[in-house]
Amino acid sequence: MRSAKPYTNATFTHRVDHEAGRHRPARAPTEPRVCGTCGAVYRGRRWVRAVPGPAPVSSSGAAAAVTTCPGCRRVAEHAARGFLYLSGAFVDAHRDEIERLVKAEARRTLDDNPTARIIAWEAMPAGPLVVTTTTEHLAERLGHALEKAYDGDVRFDFSHENKLARVYWHRD
């Protein structure tokens, strides 16, 4: 019997992978690993911030392998997963304050996810200021921080089939 609901749980759980898994490694990397660029450590099948102290070693006593974390790889490839568009007269008048807020929020995000970073700041001619990020969650978090600090109108657009977020913040 067909349901009267316009959607089912399968609508949200079945995701089309157009990249055919190319964005994921074939297997989980061996642990521990250290990013040679930012110093993040891969431990417990997760990238975490490096803590001060001795370098991580494996259970056999071998030194950690040096590699590149996904965040540094996305920055190097300029592979953005999130876009934050800032527009309005308020942005032009308070650009320094807004940049400090966004950069501070991005630093706080590093505690939770060291692969979430700002890739670039681009000022479009006669258009919005665009901040590109390595994760869609960081773009969303920055939009919420701007809304909380300065009010304004914020809109979140998420792509259905791939991991991409576009956040639009405007204040006159």
C-alpha cells in the first residue's frame, strides 16, 4: 500500500555519489599520522588538533607518518565546500570588524574540526564579499555567527546531491 506522505525516509538516506567515491580513500589510513603543513594528528579514525608534547607514536612504537590532512589538501587544490556571501552597506562600513569576527569564529572551529578552514576572501567588483571554506559546516557556522552578532538577513542553501553550502548574509 502506498503512503500518502510526499516523502519517505529513503528520500533523505539515499544520496547520489556523483564522484564515485574519488573523494574518499580506499581504506582508512594507518594511525597515527601527522599533517606536515598544519600539524593536525590523525588518531582514532579522526583528525584532531595537535596537542603540545611528544610526537605521536603507533602501538608498535614507530613514529607517526607525515602526510597532508584533508583540510590542507582542499586549501591547496582550492576545492571549496562552502561559500559565504556578504553584501550590503553595513559590510562596507564595518569590514574590519566583520573580518575579525569571521576569523575568530574560524579559529574556534579548529577545536572541533581542524580540517575546517577559510580558503580565501574574494571581493567581487560591485558585488558581495565572498569567503570560501573547506567544509559546508564552517560556512553555516560563520553565517550563524554573523546573524547573532550583527543581525541582518541570512539565507542557507544546501546542495542536495553533493556536500556544498552557500550562505548569503545581507545588511544595509
